[in-house]
Amino acid sequence: MKPSESGNMKTRNFVKSTAILLILILFLTTCQKEIPKKTYTGKALGTTYHIHIQGRGKPLSQKEIEKLISRLNKSLSTYISTSLISKINHGDTLFADIHFRRVFDKAYTIYKQTEGIYDPTIGILVNAWGFGPGKKLKNIERDSALVDSLLQYVGMNMVEIDKQGMVRKKYPQIFLDFNSIAKGYIIDQIGDLINKKGYQNYLIELGGEVLAQGKNIVENRPWIVAVDYPVIGNKTYIMGVELHNEAIATSGNYRKFRIDKTTGKKYVHTLNPKTGFPQASDLLSASIIAPDCTTADAWATACMAAGTKRAIRFITSHPSLKAILIYSDKNGKLQIWTSPGIKTIQME
């Protein structure tokens, strides 16, 4: 072959390779643009929800999502007077529907695992302290005898679902409060609905709790969520976290609290079911990562009630759980404890 022919051949091969590369880039770009994306937003449980779905599946309407949320609220919401749980709290002996039973069973399991630190029958005290749907009791902050009189109605071991499926309480005053677990359960149920439609990549956020499945295929990366900075100020987030077919729920005392108008003392919403008083703790927030949001939601509350040292023991003794615990050390400095295996991302 002549030198000029060799050069021409190389040139043609280069042009051909370049053309193939450009076609491939254009093809990949076109495919990326063609990835279907759906977003649903709305209000539920006194907060908002955001659902992001990527990929193809059967049609899913906003009405279907809201109908599901409404059905779950009719079972589990203490803020709806006609809900199943509200009627039970008012003294009715009723049949536990499938959603009530699932949440009750999960709550009871965690109640046992935490030796009563997590206890949804704390509801009578949640109301008394002004953090629930019931009326706050006057001067409870300064009346330990009143608190003690309410503690006799706290204990998941005093509630059961009998063989006939009826919910029975030892005392009619017992007030079940599933708000520490119901939000996570509703997220999981929305996830089940999306799964049944055939979608594999989605992220559901409801009131700060998140369930992530698959990955962000549009950006070709895992789903990433932000963890709040647990001190009110200019900084919003402390870190980002990758989720891989997992859920994350955060509980903290830095936003939901009440100030006594007489003394100016701050009372946080996390109550100790052993003492009946707000839990004084060095733990500012607990973000729990679990395979499902029901579990993550309940354990986040359990860790806040337990405090940092006991929360670490809880997490390390349950391999299915991971946590980001943000606490204040003895010098008042912010510290972070993170389970091994959590992929964190620095936030600007």
C-alpha cells in the first residue's frame, strides 16, 4: 500500500470512528431525555408529600394516591375524630383492620426491643403536655402528682388484639398515639402502590421522612437526601446521604417544642414513658436508615427517647438499622455518630 493510501485509510477510519462516537453520544443523550419522569405533590397528615417516579409503568393518578392516604388516615389518624384509632381511644371495642394491626404489631415489637422506651400508649401524656390532638392540662409542668396519675395508663402491654381481632384496652383512658410510626407506614403503603404499577425507581418524601427505591436514573446516581442541621440558624443541612432501596426518618427536638409562658422554660415534644416528663437529652436529632419507613420512623422516636448512649446500643444491636446521631458533647459542641456503611456527602 502506498503511503498516501495508508494516510487516507487512517483518515477515513478516524472519521468513521468519530461519527460512530457522535452517534452513540446522541443516542445516549436522546435515551436520557426519553426517560419518563412523574412528580406528585400534595398535603397529608398536616404536612406535604413529594413523590418522584422515573421510568415506565402503568398509569398512576394523583387521585389514587390521595384515596390511599385518606383510607389510611381513617384507620390511623388521631386527628380525625371518626377514625378507627380515635374511636378506640374514646372507649369503643372495635375490630382491628389490616393497617391498624400491622402498625400495632410493629409498634409492640419495638416496644419490647426497647424495654418500653418506645411506647405509643404515651398518647395520654402527649395530649396532657399540649403536643397532641387533646387539650393540654393546666400547670402540668409543675404538678408531678398529676403526671404520676396519668402514668398508670401508659404501657403497650395493657393493650391487645384478641383472637377475634378486637382491640382491647385494660383501661378505657389508655390513648394510643401512632403518630411516631403512621407517617412511615403511609409512605410504605404508597411505595407498595407504586410497585404494583410496575415502577422500580422512585423517591417518596412525606413530612421529611423518605423512602427510596432503585436509583435516580435520569442523573445515573443513587437517590440522595439531606439531613437537617439540628440547630435553628442560617445553615439548613448538615450532610447528604445516599439511599439504596432504603428509608430514612429523622426525629428531633429542635423544631417541635413549647415554651412555658410563666417560667420561660422550654419543653420538648419527646416524652419519657417511664417518667411522664419531656426527655432531657444530649441527643439533638436521630436519623434512622432501615429497609422500610415504618421501622425507620418508629426507631427514630425510640432513639430520641433513649438518649445518645442507649441509642447507639440499640442501633449496633440491630444489624438492619443504621443511624446518624447528632448530639451535644459536655462542652456544648456539636458531634456526629454515624453507623458504618452509610455513604455521606458533604453539603455546601
